Amino acid sequence: MLFRSFVWLMAIGSGTLTMDSMHAETTEVNVNTTNQNEGKPRSMQIEDLFKYQRYADPQLSPDGKSVTFQATRFSDPTKNAKSTNIHRIALEDGSLHPITSSPKSDTHGRFSPDGKHFVFESNRDGTPQLYLLDTSGLSEARQLTKISTGASTPVWSPDGKRIAFVSSVRPEWSELPFADSDAKNRAADEQASASPVKAKVFSKLFYRHWDSYVEDKRQHLFIINIDGSDCRDVTPGDRDAYPTSTTFSTGDDFCFTPDGNHLIVSAVPVSGESWTTNYDLCRIDLNKPSTSWEALTSRNQAADCSPKFSPNGKKLAYRAQARPGYEADRWELMIVECKPDGTWVGQPKSWTGSFDRSAGDYIWSGDDSLLFVSDDAGATALYSTTEQAKPTKVPLRFGSGRDEQDRSGQIVGLHAAGDRIVFARATMNGPAELYTGTKSELGSQVLRKITTGNDALAAEIERTRPESVSLPVEGSQPMQMWILKPPGFDPSKKWPVAYLIHGGPQGAWEDGWSFRWNPQIWAAQGYVVVLPNPRGSTGFGQKFCDEISGDWGGKCYRDLVAGLEFVKKLPYVDPTRIGSAGASFGGYMQDWFAVNEIAKDFKCLITHCSVYNFESMWGTTDELWFDEFEHGGLPWEIPGKYREYSPHTLAGNLGKYKTPMLIIHNDLDFRCPIGQGHELFQALQRQGVPSRFINFPDEGHWVSKAANSMFWHKEVFDWLTRYCPPGGR
């Protein structure tokens, strides 16, 4: 969704590797840290965020005997120096082996169906390309693609003889033979790079996305034989064959049909992709590439994505929404009978139609059953479903240690091979670790943790266990909040509060880990951290989520006011030392706080990449479908709706309440463009309100670069300290 960028990121991390080989010497993945406190836990520091191992994308080998995963290591965060490599864990003995050792980025590793080959994506030579190695260990990784426009997201054919991948090309040459089209793309890129004129020319929307200009390129699907021959564009034409939007792209958003002669792809609309969410599953004939693609889900005017065939190839599953233009609509799991060539037999059926949650990442757990994850009351839960049975929560057991309590936390990256599954799990106590078990063990056996690279660092750091509270608000459903107390908490003292508002707005604070907005690092500064999930949050039913639409400053705001009143009455809280912060929608809410009476309760506010003016926001954001759905139409059709809860209409109240504000906004933020920050800062300064504006010219909606992140944290905590001194009194 438009502002969901603020919710948790399950990031990735690594150690040192030595060679490109499946049979490489075992290498420990560790972070060298020293406990200066003689075994006593210490408070978490900003720098620790870049010492933690960051794991992602677990993949089981076809025989289920090993797991590969990607891991990122920051060698020097002050210089943004990091590398991502791929590791393999042998499940029999737990030994760790390096697969790649690039100083840059190796990602998206995938075994061939027979396990004999392993393909991955790497930018080691400048542009992203695909590399292939023989799992027998008889050869080094060899570069498979040499396409000027780069190659990413490899997907194997069922027979293991071909690989499909994504590349962004100029559509006018996409029907030419590959050698000719690639030569023209290369020449065009070289000419543009050499030209002193850097002008960009656009003739249609979607012309920019997230933090970069799309220009006139299209994301197309290519196939290539594993010997490097017969590389060709199989989705020619002026249309994206792979979602550009991070909202709808879930990774492998295409797959081969069981016969290997077709692709099923989640394709963007022919036109209007900036203001419609009508993504269709299309069937592509690999033997007859055409600019006309067979739409399989044209009956549904909303989004369809994430196709996956059952193990026996007789069923196709995919995720679908029902309401056009609504990014936060409930995702259902649809299943349809198929022939080997992907032709549908009958109409799709929903296996989660009665389930009042969105189905997220999923896997087939057999030919007639699915496992999927879903946001659930401030965490992630695993569910099982079949055509005949309603979704049932699968209890998960992770042990009883400090960081392995029996709570689901946040689960991503489900993958299965035979009876075995693997996934990444994080909690507020620690970043993603990998767990594995058999499907038959789910709910009855403790799942096996197979990564340990963070254990030494975790033992050094005192972290606080989050507490979940529920309080009544308007309506029939209470609001859930997380509360984290600072290290060394003394209940007899009075403590300041950091009241953090999540993004989305259809997002949630979950029991997961973030490398951007991490509650533990806020608590470590000496604050009680409060994380409310008001109406509009996900994981509490679709009605609860829907109540934010068209009502940003209404019910959600009143829930947050109620949450703050609850917090102020806690016996250990100092109501004279409360600050609030948030990003994206959470930043919008800071702006809304600043122009309403609640501003008097805060000693300071921190707003990151916020929405301040709904009217100018529509005219500059990259995804129009969000604004138009949330407000119910175009701004000149219903101007009143764009002004109703827009902070800029009450700008005079900034000077009335004079709550100090720290504004952070970035030049490459095309979701909530930089002008939103400029407008707010000028209004504050003109009214003499203490304010500070931090601009990162090289960042988008997020602050992703390590050096920038450390600067961001220092400035944020300095501002908070200035107006809300930390520590118990």
C-alpha cells in the first residue's frame, strides 16, 4: 500500500565467505563483538543495528537436506560498505558452507528442480546478471546472462533446462531478435550516459516509482537455456510483464506451467497503471511470443498475483483482491484446476473466502492443502487451509529461551520441499533467524533454529520484552498496543514516553524486527516506547482496516488520543515528558497532531516523509490509485474530501500550539514527495515554531544507507532528548 513502507522490514545479514562452490570449506558466520561489561548485558547502541546478521530468502534443496539463504554484512557502515552473499546449511549436521563470496551483492539463489544446478543474481560486474554453478562442485560459477539491461529474479522451468528472468527494456525494439534489440538498448544507454543533456521526457504515467524514474522502459520476461543459448524476450510490447509496484510484486510473481511451454505472470494493466490496481494473471506461450497476452483473470477488476502450481501440477493457486484501486483490500487465496499447459478447467474458487484476514506469503503443503501467513493482532500467524476446511491457525513452538519464546513473531519467506518447510522469523527481541521442521511436526514439536550468527551479539545486549495491552475505543473492537520499557526500568520512577505511530496507514506494529524504526533502540535511549495499532491497522479484521479510508483524521486519530490518555495514567509515566514520532502515514499523523489540541500533550514531534497537504500530494505522488481510492475520486471532483483532514488547512494552529517539530524528508521520495516537507517547514518557520528540517538528497521514502541511518538516529534522538529528557526520575 502507498504508505506501508513504514512497517517492518525483515532485512538480511552475513559473515565472511571464501569461494564459489557448493562443497566449500565450512565458514562460521559471526560478528566479532566484545562485551565491555564483564558479562552483564548492555544497552543497545545505534551501531548494533549494523552488527546484526541479516538473513533472508531461505530455500530448501529439492531433496530437503540443505537450506540456502542470503546474508548481508556491513564491513564499514560509515562508508555504506556492505556485501550480500549466499550460504548453505547442511541440515544433517548443521554445518555452514559458502556458495558465493562476492564483495557486492549475490541474491535470489534457486536450485534447479533436480538439484544439479544453482542459479543466482549478482551485480559483481556492474549490472545485475544471472550466474550458474554446478552443485557437484566441479566448476566455478559462470555468468549465464550478458544482457545490457541486466537480469534478475530467475525462475526454473520444470525440466531444469531453461530459466526465465526479468529485464527492463525499451519496448519499441522488444520484437526484434535478441542480439539486435540488446544492441539497440546498449547503444541508447551509452548515448544517454555520454550526453551532456540529462533531460527526461515523459508522455504517460507511470513515469516514476518509489525512488527512481521509470522513463520509457518496460519490465519484460526473458527465457534462456542453461547453456546460455536462445535468450529471448517472451513478453514483447509496450506493457510491463512484471509488477513495478512494490505493493504487488512479491518476488517470484511468475512461474512456468507444468508442461514448461508457457509462463503464468502477474502483468500490469495495458494502460492506467498509475491509477488502477487491475493486475491480471496472463498466460504466455513461449513458442509464440506475442504482444497480445491471454488474460486469465479478466473477470476480476482488482489485483491478481503470486501464481504457484501444486506439486502434481493439476492446480494453480494465486492471491486476489476484490475491490479495484484499494491496495489494502483483503487478499484471498484462489485455486483453479488446470491442464499441463496452464489452461483453466472451470472457474477459480476461494479457499479463504470466510477468513477475515489477508492471506500473505503461501506455499503448497500437498496437492490439496496450503500453508499461508497472515497479520494477526500485532504478529504473524501461520494458517492451513483446504478447499473443504476453513483456515486454521497452526500453533508454532520455538522453545523457551529469552529470544525463542512460544510466540509467532513475524514470519516471512515460506519455502517447502517434500515434507520439510523453512522460513525466517523475527521478534521485537531480535532480527530474522531461520527455522525448519517437517509439516507433520508443526504444532507438536519445537522447530529447529538453524542460524546462530546473532547469538553472541544478542547475549551482550539487554532487550526488553514487549507487552501487549488492549483498551476500549469507539466501536465494538478494542485497540491493541505494544509497550516496551527501557533497560534498567525502575517502576518506582517516572519515565518519559516515545509514542510511535506506524505507517500504511493500513499497516501495523508487529512483534517483529526493524532496521529502520526499531523499538528496542528507542527504549535503550531511556524511554517507555508505546506502539498503538488504531483503526486502519491490519491483522484485526477487514472492517477494522477499512475504517481508515476517507477518515484519516477521524476515528484513527480519536483512537490515538484514547491511547495517549491511557498511557498518561500509567503509574510509571511522566506525562510532562512525552514525544511522538512517525513516518509516512505515521508522519502524517504527527502533522495532524501539530494542528490539533493534542499537540499540547507533546513536548516535541518528529515527522518523517509525511503527508502534509492532500491536494498537492495527489499532483506529485507516483501511485494515484491510493489517493483516489482513499478520498473517493479526483481532487477537482470532490475538493472537500482532499481538504477535510489535510493538516495544511489548519496551518495557523501550528503557531497556536508551537510544538517543536523535527522534519525529515528526502529528495528521492516519490511516494510522499519532498514538497510535503518543504510546505510544512515553511509554515512552521513563518510562525516562529521551533523546527528543524533534515533532507537526504540520496534517499527515497526510507533511509536505507548505513551512514545516513546512523546520522538519522543521532538527529532524531538528539531532538527527543532536547525536549523530552530520557531516564527515570
